[in-house]
Amino acid sequence: MRIRYCLRNVLLLFLLASAGVAAQAQVLKGRLTDTEGDAVPYAQLYVEGSGRGTLSRENGTYSLDLAPGTYTIVIQHLSYEKQSHVVTMGRATQVLDLVLTPLPRELQTVEITAGKKDPAYEIMEQVIAHKKENMREASSWIRETYLKIVLERDTSQRKPGKKAEADSLKRDSLPPPQIHPALMIESQASAHYQAPGDYRTLIHAYRENSFEKTNSLIGGDAEDREYEADTENPYIFYPDPALSQFNFYQNLILIQRLGDRPLISPLHSELWRVTYRYHLEERRYEEGKVVYKISFTPRNEEGACFSGVIYVVDGLFAIEAAEMEVQPATLSFFRRFTLKNIYQRNEDGRWVLAEESYEYEVKDGRDILLGHTQALHTDYQLDVAHPKGFFGNEIRSFDRSAFETGEEKWQAIRPIKLDSTETKFLQVQDSLKKFYRSPEYLHQQDSVYNHLSLLDIAFNGIAFRDRVRGMKYYFYPIVEQIRPLGVGGYRHALGGNIEKTFGRGKAVDIFGEANYGITNNDMRGNLGLGFTYAPRRFARGYIKAGDEYSMVNGNDALITVFSRRNFINKVFIGVGHSMEIANGLNLGFGIDFADRKAIDKLELEEWSKELFGENNTPIAFDTYREFLVEVRLRYTPGQKFQMMPYRKIILGSKWPTFTLRYKKALPGIWGSDLNFDFISLRIEHEFRLGTMGIARWNVTAGTFIQANNIRFTDYVFFRGSDPWIFVDPSTTFQLLGRTLSTPNEYVAGHYVHDFGTLLFNKIPLIQRSKLMCSAGAGVLMVRDNAFIHSEVYAGLQYPFRIRRERFKAGVFFVTSYGNHAGAVNSAVKFGVSFYNTVKNRWEY
């Protein structure tokens, strides 16, 4: 093992050294200084007639990759005269040091005296007055975009002194320094836009190199993965070259990846004075025009706003550049977020976005992930007539050869120079790609993953994998095997799953468990087989069978959900299948054949009688047989998506989602006793109300079309209320009382509104507490006894973090009105919500 690691490290050092040498070929480099010898940072250098270029660094140095040939290099900076130089590149590095001449600065000094109004306010008044003409956007456009995203891992906060050991839970990675690359993405694409809001991106070249896997996957258990959807990496900001995130000419800027509150633009038509303080830092000449540098800071540091500087062109009063930071109190996921945008004026006087760059931080366990995103936009074509039907729900697509772009082609299309760390990272990744896929390397990494410790056996589970054969095994840890609260007393369980993966995202998995009860000397268990065969259409089937103690209502109140009254014995076999038959339209079905038996003859444990009281007595009933068919149809109109090789990424929709369910119990099949038909429709939607936060609502209506023979296990249940505990209000009621069930018609609705910190961010002292507020309402109407229940709630919540997860604890006041158990009831309850990084919002 040690010999292999030594060989691997030697190979890495050799490749890193080779990458450093290779990076020096065909490079134009040098240093920019002013007439006094000081470095000139952030000057723009580009090849005339092309989109290729770079910026000088803090110390004035620069480097630019160029193929052999003759080029005109243009150098420009807001504070210095523009220069151009002709260079001829051979096959060796060339050095071009330049001295830039400062522009005249007669107007740079602005006299500010006590009591005199800062000129910045007069300039901002003009900028806002000219917003309409400067934000004049083409009815449509096409542009070429180069996009680079880099994630680096900062491990400096880890506790020193502990030697790294093999751990089955740790992700595979090379031994890291304190800051090391974790992910790098490059893409070159044609981005298309058409008013009022249609986008589409055609990606011609794409590559993603990573030492780590951070993609997320949403899905349920094997038989419930009806609408499984790949989602974008939550650590990555701005993955789509067609979407320019920030338009400061708009009054409010809503970036869902940053938070659920719209940010107030420093150019807001009404709120700019009351939201920000402005100061004229300097004014200078640039190519015959005066440019103002104006800094601004928020009057309320806890508000949803920015701080930074903007550069304004005199006369035109348009933004030429902007450098800003989003106030940390606004951020939901990132710890810090800064941006820089540069604009250019085209031939017909319209301003277009030329460059975007973003830097951000996010906490990931004990480490910090540092993100860098840069996008360069060139070759604009304005007012383009796109073909009919060009824009649709697929808003990103890839050329067939996009993933096969080699380094030589990347060097030809890449408009900016990679730094030495990025170059080495890419070259090592490309060089080791075959090695990483080799059986020797995979066996080596699997041996680390398969290493077992006593901690794993006790708490984490027993896991093995063989990536060469595509096999993965998992078995319960001891803590999951021991079940002292089992039905009928102590039960011991053994179980797990086995998964076999194939090419193109296909997979087969076997799952199950067996558990034994000592008190009643009974064996129970289940076994299932699932298979995914068309992942781009979420096509999955399953077959399952078992003999187990099953909950009648798995969503009951905590005080009764584990009571023995809520359990029966179910002996079953079932099959099912689901797939997306059209974009946004998912069809699933299941067939379940089962014998349902009472557990009233079981010998129950003494402690359960004391804990659950009257709820501990099992329901006695005659054994019956059921043959149940269920069909589920789910539709989201206008669902946007991106199609990747062997998978589909869902990007959301502005329309509600409709789910239709139909269940039929068929009598007479293999002795089936029950006969009923049930149908329900659910509509759910999520939307944002400007600065007022995010809102969600859902309405569900259902009825039994006929119920000639139905048992209580197939009733519709509504979760009872827990004393003192506040449960997700988008699915449950807080003051309903005992669990309610019905075999008749019903309508249930929920509304949840998360205001975030909106209501407190302008109150002194309280605004620094980061208190958040949410409110909502619910209503339930059931045919039985004309039952009506309604309730409203409001609560205060405080956010906190545990490792990489974010939570908020809250106290809520709930009041209800209904025609049962008294007209009006009220209560104070406590609950904890968590932040969903996939949906970019709190659960409630």
C-alpha cells in the first residue's frame, strides 16, 4: 500500500513539474508601471479584433497565451492613456514591459467643505434620470461567452496535529495543502436572448475537473423515486452563460442563489437616498470623456443592499463599471459575496455587459470553499431574428463534441490566461484521467473506502464497493440493528442494500431487512428489487415483498405515531413503475396485493402500556385481503431543463404543479375483499412577492367515488397536533387536536409566507439580532359532520448553523377557529426549520 502511495506521489510531482514547464511556452508576459515606477494593477490587455485578453495583477504583471503570429495588443485603464503595440510571437516566451502615462487630472480634485452637498448626489440624480435610455435593451441578441468557475478548499481551520487516516466516510482526495483546487469548470457557448425573457444557451465546449463530488440528488426510497431530479451544484454560482445575474438599472435585484430577499439597487428610483450614502471619490478623463468614481455604503448594514463603487460616464450618465459586495446579513447560503461588472458601449450607443466576475465563500464542514466565477462576453449581435420555435423549455444544450474538447483547442478559444495553480490543476487532472479510471487506482481507492473501524461497525454502517465491477454494498450498523422500541418488545434487525451500476446512468439495486422479536418469537422482514434504465426520463421500476408490522398512518402526531394502536401486520407483494412521458409530465403506477391482520393477539411490552395509555391497545379486526391499483400523474407546465449526457437537470417553472392520484381496490382478485375508488387532485406553487419574501401554497381535494367495501387502513388521514411542537405548516395543522380520518370528501389548503429579516432590518438593535419572521394559514373542510377547521400563525425565528447545515429555531403563536372542540383556540409552539440548499429557501 505504501509503495503505491509513494509511486503515486512521485508521479504527481513529475506531472506538476511538467505542467509548470509547459505553461511557459508561447506566452507574452511583462509588467505595467506608471511614470513614477509604481505598478498598475487591473489594466485591461486584449488582442485587437478578438475577445481574447487579460487583466494585470496587483503587482502590475500580466501574461497572455498566444499562438505564433503577429498581433496588436491594446492596453487601457480608466486612469491612463490607451496604448497599442504590435508583437510577433514565435515559439518562445516574449517579455513586454510597458510604462503607462496618467491621464490629465485637472478635474480629479473635488473640493468638499463642511455643509456642502456631496456632488455624488447630483451625479446619481442624473444617472437615475437617464435610467430608461441607458437600460434600453435590444429586443434580442446573440453573444459568445467564455465562462470559468473555480472552487478552492481552505483547510486552514482544521485542527492541527491529527494525522489523516483512512475513513470510510471521507471523500476521495489527494492529500490537500491549506488551500487547494476542488473544482474547475470551463465552457464556451453562444448565448441567445429574446424579449421579454426567453433565454437559450448552446454550449460548444465544456469540461469539468474535480477532486471531489459535490452534486446533489433528490429522491425518495427505491419504490418512491417517482420524480427524481438531478440538481445543480449548490456551491457553484452562475452556471448559465445566458443569464446575466445583475442589472443595476432595475430597482430590485432578486438572485435566488444569494437569498430570498430582493436586493435594493444603488440606482433605485425612489429608495436610493434613504437606502445608501454616496461619496464622489474622484473624476478623471478617459478617451475624451469624464468618468466619476462614486462610492456608496448602506445606511442600514442589515438591509438587503450592497456596498462598493460605481463608475459613471459624464454626459451619458451610464454605468461603465461596478464593484460591489452584498451585505452579509442578506446571504442565506454564502458567507461572503463580491462582484465586478464591466460594460462597453457599442456602435449604436447601447451599453452591453462585457465582463462579469464573482468571488464568494461558503462553509463546508470544517473547511471554507472559495468560489471564483468569471464570464467574458464578446461578439454581440443585437436585434437578431431568431427562428420560430427556437426558444423552448430546454434552455441549455450541448454540442455532441462539447465534452471532447482538448487542451489545444481550449488554448485557442480561452480569452484569458489561467494562473499557475489552475494550469497545474488542469494538466494534472488531464494527465491522471486515465490513471484515475484504471483498475489499479480504483482498487486502491476502494481499499481506503472499504477500511472498517469499530466506529463504522457501531454507528456508520458496513460499506464496501468495487468500482471496477460497479458494485456497492451497505449493511446496517449495530445502532440500527438494535430496536428496543419494536412492536411486541425488543427486535433485532439485519439489513442493507446492494447496488450494481452500468454505463449511461443505469443501475439495479436490491434492498431489504429481516428482524426478529424475542418476546413473541416472530420473524418479520421485506425484500425489494429496483432498476433504473432510462435516467434522462427518470424511468424506474421496482418489485417488493414482505411480512412486516406497518403503520396505519405514518404521519401521525408524535404522541401516537409509535403507539400500538397505529400498527397492523401487513403481508404483501407489490410492483411499480414511473417515468417522464413528456417534459414536466410524470406517470407512475403501483400494484399492491396484501393481507392485513390485526396485532391484538401480540404480547405487548409493559413500558408501551404506561407510555401510550389507551392508544396502546391495538385495533381488533378480521383479517382481510386487498388488491390495490394506484396511478399517479404529475404535471408542471413550462418546466425548464438542461439535458446532460445520461441525465436531465430540472431548472424549475413559474407555473404550479398539478398531481392527480387515482386508487382502485379491485374485489375478487385472488380473494380480495375490498371495493372502492378514490381520486384526489393537488395543486402547489411557490412564488416571490418583491421585497416581501417567498410564499408557498397548496390545495388538495379528494373523494371516494364509491366505497362499497373499505376499511380504516385506506381512509384519508390528517395529522393530529403535538403539544408545544410546531410542525411543517405546509403539510400539517397545528391546532387540529387528535388525528382525523375520513372515507368522504375533503378539501385542505395551506399558505406559508417567509418574510426573512424584512420586518426587523430597520429597527435599531433588533436589526443586528438576525431575527426572522414567518406567517401562514390553513383550512380543512371534511364532509363528516360538516367539519371545518381554520388557523393562522405568526412566529419569530433565529438562524444558526451546525457544521455545514443551517437551521432556525422559532417560537410561534397559533390561533384557530372551527366547529369542533370549541370555537376559538390559541397556543404557543416551538419548532426548528432547516435550509434547503437545492431549493434555495427555508423549509418554513
